[in-house]
Amino acid sequence: MSQFEILTKYIPKLQKDHIGEWVIDQENDGTAERPIQMPFVNYSETVQRFLDDVYTFAEQHQEMELTRYSEILSENGIEWGSNDMEHVDISNLNAQCVLALIMGVVRAERFSEGAIFNFFKSRNMLKCLERLDCLE
């Protein structure tokens, strides 16, 4: 088993997966009795399992220092939380930086609903996994 297989095993699964869908409250009117729920993404089961495995990988591979994802990205000229993460050339990144990019996107979801969804829809998450597959 290769080092990144816990993540790269998702390549074929994600190529066929619908990723998820935005859920927008259209039933409530915004009154005190019927407040509108904030929009959110309902991720597919495959994406949810993948996200769990991202955290599992980070825990099992402390040497990658993925808790420092923002610093790792910065050291590689990528600004966390900006368009830099969406438009980075993944083909030249080393494994630690690719993993930091994945972790950065996963963590960005806490501050920006849909960050993960957009990264999947742009196919950048798939590109990250394919890059890891090449680096094994």
C-alpha cells in the first residue's frame, strides 16, 4: 500500500460522483416565527468519507506537518483563503504542499461555505489527488 492510497483511492470514485448540492431554504419567509436557514452544501457520502480520510491521513502522518497548512502554502507562494488556492499550478507542487492545499481547502469550509464544493467542481481536488498519485 502506498503512502497516499488512503486519499488517491478516491480518484475513480470522485470522477463519477456528483460531489453534492447546495441546499437553499425556500420554505421559510424570514420572519421571527419562520427564520430562513443559511444556504449550505449537502455533500455526497463519497466526499464526506474523503474528508474524514484527509483528517485520518494528517493524524497518521505527523511528519507532513499539515497543521501548518497555511504556513506551508505561504512558503510555496500560495496565499491561503484567496484565489491563489483555486488557480495554483498543481503540477509542480511537492507532496507536502499538495496535502497542505487539500487541508487548506477543507479548513476554508469553516469560514466560507462551499469552498470544498468549488474546489471539487473546478476539478482541482482531482488534480491534487492525481498529483499525489504521481508522487508515490
